[in-house]
Amino acid sequence: MASLQELLAQRAEIEKKITEMQSGARTEAIANIKAVMAEFGLSMADISGGKAPMAPRPQGKVAAKYRNGSTGESWSGRGLKPKWLTAALASGATLESFAV
């Protein structure tokens, strides 16, 4: 019967061979795919169903929807209401009175 060290060495050798074979098979598959794409004049857009990958939208500043006429402070309407607007609303002002 083989010793533990011998079995571990065999397993390491087998795992190395498996990795080499997987890498070779992957390389061969990529080459085959590229050859077929070149033969038929296909692009990645053709393969993905005719849709090119979407580019991320540019993240810009959001325009102000509400402005405090006396101080010039503004709020886009997103997120929590700013303190100046909360205080004005508490004192009886309407949100529409600050609309831009």
C-alpha cells in the first residue's frame, strides 16, 4: 500500500495535469471560436444578440427644483429635505413657493 506522502504527490501531479489540460482546451476553444467568427465575419454584437454592451450613463449634477430666494440655497428634490426648507415649511410656507 502507498504511503500518505506518495498519495499526496500523485494527487499534486494529477491536479497539475488537469490544470494544463483545461488551459490547453480553453486556448483551443478560443482559437476555434475566433476562426469561425472570422470565417463568417461575425462581431461580438452579432454573438450577443445584436446588442452592443451598454455604456454607463454619465453621472452629472441634478438641476435644482427648489430655491430659497433670500439665501440662494437650492435643493434638487432628491434625498432628505434641507434644514432651511424644513424650517420654512414648519413656519407655514408651501413647497410650491420655493419651486424654480
